[in-house]
Amino acid sequence: MFELDPAASTCSKKEVEEIYDSFTELSKEGFLHFDFHRLKQVAAGPPGPERNSLKRFLALCSSTPEKRILEGLLAGRPMQ
């Protein structure tokens, strides 16, 4: 259960819930687009749990430009 800490934020609980709901409505492909910068860092980074999770997540996604770039980075191909 989410509890808003009034000391840590000036947002109302309703505002925070609306933001959270907007993220939960993203498709898998929408998430790739939304967090592409961070996902590129993971894909180009060292082997480990984050990269493994990204590989599994990409297997569930439809083909998009972001997915193809991330798969290339995971395979060791530099971005062009």
C-alpha cells in the first residue's frame, strides 16, 4: 500500500496516484521508449542481473526501433 510522506513532497496523494497510474498504463513498448536512455546504459553495461532482466523483458516486446537498438547493444554491437 502506498503512503504519501507529506514531509517529502508537496504533491497531493491524488497527484501522485495520477502519475503512478499513467506509468502503469504504459505498454511494454511504451516503457522502452519512455526509459530508453537508462535502458541503453543497462544494455551497454557489464554483464549482470540488470542485463539479464532486460534480455527477458525484450523477449516480451514487439519489434520497435528501441528494441532493435537495445538488442544490438546487448549483443555487443555499437550504436550507429
